[in-house]
Amino acid sequence: MKKLIALIVLLASFNLAHAQVIGKQFPDMEAETVEDKKVNLPGDTKGKYTLLGLAYSKKSEDELNSWFSPVYNKFIKKATGMMAGMGYDVNVYFVPMFTGVNAAATGTAKKKALKNVDPQLLPYILFYKGELKSYKEALDFEKRDIPYFFVLDAEGKIVYATSGRFTEDKLDEVEESIED
């Protein structure tokens, strides 16, 4: 019984942390593509919903990668046949964050992405290089080794937040937040 209560408290605190960012404006972030094109978040994405996946440690990379294919298939891949025209009009970006001493590795990471990532996914990967503290505070990054996902509305306000490895339930929640 004590274990069940502890689990419920843990889950409630986890959901509470995400609830604290919902309704907040996503903080300004300048990132760049593998071709060094600058993208300002959320400024350059205003006007439609945006799904952002952020990770700031090497260990969180695998969990971030677990989202690539399902998100691509759900929100980016163009529907064909009878489903043509039924897709979503949403911005999607995966953002590895290089901070502190790791900021020097940004160029290497871009080269690695060019070599190892499906070219169809490359436009959806942005690289952030800079400080982390303000993002940790604004976005409640409580755990270093997991990725964080945010759905922004057309004005850049956070309407949904989750973290960790991909699950179908999380993807369904992302989809529901975009449809609302």
C-alpha cells in the first residue's frame, strides 16, 4: 500500500511540474539548422501550432530519437491517396541543446546529423548553442537525462507539455492539444 501511495504522489508531482508551464509563453530561443540557417522560436513559428522536442544531455538523445519516426508519420509526412489533404499544418522541431563546455560540440553534432539522419528529417532538427539556466527555470526541466516536449499554440503559448521516451498515449495527447 505504501508503494502505491508513493507512486501516486510521484505521478502527481510529475504532472504538476508539467502543469506549471502550461499557459506560459515559450521563452525566446535562437537555434539553427544543419545548414546554419537561424530559426527564432517561437517567433518564426507563430501563426500555427508547434511541437518542440528539447534535450540537453547525451543520455536524453535516445529518448528524443524515439519520437522521430512516430512524429514524422503523424504530423509531417504528406498523406496520399484518399487521405491526401487530411494532414496537420503544424511546425515540428527537435532541438538538441548544447550548453556550457558541450557548446563546442555543436558543429560536430551537425556533421554527424548530416551523415546519419534521414535527409527527410533534417529540416526538423534545430541546434541550440548557449546558456541553459533560463530555459531550465522557465520550462521546468527537472531531470537532465530525458527530453521535454511542448506544444505551442499559434501565439507561442505552451498548451501541452510532457517528457521522456515516446509512447502512443503521449502522441495521442499531443494530437488532442493540437486539435483543441
